[in-house]
Amino acid sequence: MRLAEHIAFFLLISFITALVCAANRLPTLRQILRDALHFFFTITVFVFAFCVVVYVLEWIFIRPLL
Amino acid sequence: MTPQYLLTVILGWLVPGVGHWILGYRMRGALLGATLLGTFWLGECVLAGRMAVTLEVHPIFFGLQAGNGLSAFAANMLFGRPAHPDQTEVIQRNLPEHLNLGILFCSVSGLLNMLVVLQLLDPRTWREAAGAGRAAGGRGPS
């Protein structure tokens, strides 16, 4: 539960960062939200994919040694 | 550097979103203000139990949190006293559960407001605002 809470708060701060960066550049609310969501999901998907790769590598190379 | 330019930049630091509001970007100013102030006070009051902002205990994080302007100094003045006299030497065992997240939220909102202030410092922002006929008075950096 604590890990899930931490992940949720990190996702929240990531979205806030994307939102503020978009609001700094773009003129309309619709563009800001679209850009922020696009950036946020791109980063989240990328990080999740990276985690999957690390997890698979751990199972291949580290677990057999334990 | 005109007085209006300096005043806008300083007010934009002191209260997030006000700089954009003065330039005529009302919606963006309101959004930035609500987001940054909401993030800061969420971190300070909800997550960290009013222990996230304290110059005396963690001055480096306070340097980052100072980007929020008045909110950081107000939080430090109101809640920034160490909980115990020797907090800098003795490890406290009854800290709020999400103290680290609270400090993170306050620091990130401070850094993001610095990003907003950098955009206010950019003459191109003023030219764009003047071109759209937004800024009241319209006198930018030069």
C-alpha cells in the first residue's frame, strides 16, 4: 500500500510538472491540457517500459544467482 | 528595465501566476497560481504535517521552496520552528509518514515557479503580450 501511495504521488507531481510547463508556453486551456496529457503519458509509458526491461533483466541474470 | 517589468517579475515570484495575470494572460495566470499554490500547500499541510518548510532544519530544501515566494516565507514563519530544540542532532521517530513527499512537493512547486518567472523575464513574452494587446500599460523590459 505504501509503494502504491508513493507511485500515485509521483505520478501526480509528474502531471503537475507537465501541466505547468505546458501552461508556460501555450495560449489556450485546451492546448495546455492536450500537451500536458501527451507529455505525461509519453513519459509514464516510457518509464513503465524501462521498468519492465529492468525487471526482465533481473529475472534473467540476477535471480539465478540467488 | 521599466518599473512595470520589475514589478511584474517580482510579483510573479511572490505569488505564482500573478505575473501572467498582469500581462493579460488571465486563464494561464489562474491555472498556474492554483496549480503551484495548491501543490505547495498540499505538500506542506497535508503530506508533511506542516514540517516540510523549515529554514533551520533543512536550509537547502528551503532554498528550493523559496521559489514559491510569500508562501514559503509564511510557512517558515508560522510552522518552521523545529519540533524539538535539538532536532538537528537527534533523529525524530514520530515524523509524519509522508514528510519526504511533502518536502518534494514544496520543492518542485518552487522550482516550477522559477520556470514561470524565467518566462516573465523573457522579452519575447512581453512582445507577444503587447502584440496581442493584452498587457495593461504594455511597457516591457525595454
